[in-house]
Amino acid sequence: MEFLRLTLLLLSVHLATAAGASTPPMPPCGTFPTTNPPAEDKPRAQVWRAQDLPPGWSAPSCLGIAPSTLMVAVAARFHSDDSADVLLSRFGAISQLIGMQYWSVTDRRWERLVQRAVAVDQPDSLRVRSDFTVDEMKSGNDLFFIQSDNRSSGTVTFRMRTLEAAPDRLEVEVENVSPIRLYLFQIYPPRGLRVVYVLRHVSPDIWIFYSLTEVAPEASWLVLNNDDSYINRAIAGFRYVAGIPNDRDPPAAP
């Protein structure tokens, strides 16, 4: 899959955030530029709801974007000598998600986001297996893991699939295949929470990162007014992939 001008995305997210504008999401489709990314390393984040978008706007089809009630984008660059295989291995290292931290706007402190995370053989299986290898990640097959976090109740099964794996670019998709619940309430239906990650190697020690989180219209109203929480969790995902300690920098949404 080819890539849209992610450099422009970084700038557009920054301007939209600063000005309070509702610039639509710009998923990385089309041709990726050869120019250098912006000089700043600070990640940019923005949240959209359906009513925030211009009349008549339709989602680009390049990443399979479904009708969404809420979308969260993060765009950043980071310095790293790691190869694409090393970065892809972080997605496959499910057990390493345990202990990932994010800034809780509710509790006003750094908290452990992922309490438990293990790879499994099949979506309906509880048989634990080892983390996914790079070769398994590159296969493009559906891979499954179960995870519990600090807010939802019980474990949730996720599907992960590598959409593209090349020396200079990666694209990975993750979505829930079992409901996500909060006590007795279903807050996300199956496939109600989807994240697509795109990474592009633009110079010997610089990678560009983009993620787009989509919340399905069927999601509960209980999870539709937590913009800062979505941003902080999405930034935690970026820092994990980039190999940056989650609490090294100030919270994105304090």
C-alpha cells in the first residue's frame, strides 16, 4: 500500500489542534513525500466526532475506515536506529505490553494501562502461547491475543494483522473481536475499537509514526466523552512502539 503525505498530516494536526479547527483525518494513503519531516519530535494528537467533520465528508477507503462515531489520530516522528523487523517485533511481543503506563486524567497520575496480555492460538482459545515472531507477524495472517486493562472488566480478545511489512514501512491493524465490558455494561461491541498503525523510515535514524483509532457507532455513550483519555492511551501506544519510556515526557493531555 502506498502512503499519503504524512508530513502534511503532522502539520495539519498541529494547526488543527492549535486553532481548534476540525480538519478531517488524513490517513496515510497515496504517495509518501521524500522531503524531511518537521523538526519537532513531540507527537501530535487530535480527536474527531462525526459532527466535527465538514458536511459531506467521507472517510478515505485506503485503510478500510468504517463509519465511526469517534476517531483519534496521533502523528509523530522519532529517532531510532532500529530496523523495521525490530519495530515489528514490538507489536508481536504481546507479553511486553504488561506494565505499559499512561497518564490517567481521572486519577491525575501515571497508571499501569495493561494488566495482563498473552498471545493465544485462536480467538476462542484460552491456550497461551509464546509471543509472535517476526516471521509470524510478516505472514499477514490473523494473530490473536487476550488483554485486560485497568478500566474494563475481564479479558478481551484482540485480532492483529500486519497489512504491510517492508524495510522502510510497516502497517499493523488491531481490533477487538470480543466485547469490551465495564461491569455489566458492554462499552464496545466486537470490532467496535480498531487501531491502525503506520510507520515509515524517512532517513537513517528517523521514523514517522501515525496511528488512527476508530470507535464504532455502536459503542456505548459511556466512552464517547473521554477525549483526553483516548489521547493519552494513543500516545502510550506510540511511545511503546518507538521504545520511549511511557512516563519520560509530560502527559499529552494532563
